[in-house]
Amino acid sequence: MSWSEAIRWRTEQTGAVVFTNGVFDLLHVGHVDLLTAARALGDALIVALNSDASVRRLKGPSRPVRSEAERAYVIAALETVDAVTVFAQDTPLEIVLALRPDVLVKGSDYTPDTIVGRREVESWGGRVQVVPLTPDQSTTRIIEALRAGS
């Protein structure tokens, strides 16, 4: 969804809307666990993906492996996900402010103090939830294993 479509979708939701964001480059068990846990915290889940340009700025020129269109397609196909949008900024703060989620979810590689948008979500009565990471699951680890095998 474009941002305007995502904002319109948000206004049509009657229950608790959960928001999470990330790169979601090579979908793995840890991603699925995070998204499943996030969806269980509300009535609808929207995922904001980093754009290709923001991924390159944050993770270097060799990332992402998959384009934002491919990543959005895969994430949107998951039963736990109700909506997907893409943001070009280095942080999701602008899209968090635009969507005003009821619950903001991040993995436990973040602490509440490091979660972008936490203060804002809490200011309108929402909450922030940190979800435990699935051990030994990361895109970086997958990429390193693939490189080692070649």
C-alpha cells in the first residue's frame, strides 16, 4: 500500500492495530515468529518495510538482497499480515505518526528506550511490546552461511 492507502486502511480498522517495521530481506523463522507474535497482540497487523534506498544506507551497498517490491509481496502474502507499506526514511517515525498504531512491536534486539516511536505511541494511549527473538535466526547469518558454502 502507498502511505495514503495505508492511512485510509488504518482509519477503517475498528479494533487494535499493531505496527511493526523492518527490512525483512530474506524471510526466515525469526521473522515469522515476530510477525505471529505481533498479530496476536491486536486485531490487525501492518508492517512497514524499509525501502531499498534506506536499507542500503543502514546496512551497506550489498543489501537488500530482495527488492522492496519482492519483500512487500512476500510479507503481504502471510496470513498474519493485514497490510504492508514501505518507508524511505532511516526510521519509521513519520509512518508511525501517520498511522497512530495502538501497539508498536519490535524484536528483543531493541530495548524500550531504543524503539523509535515509543514515546509517541504511549502519548496517545498505545503500548510498546518487545518480542523475544528466535535464537540463531537472522538474515545476516543466512547470507554468511550462503557465502561460506559457495
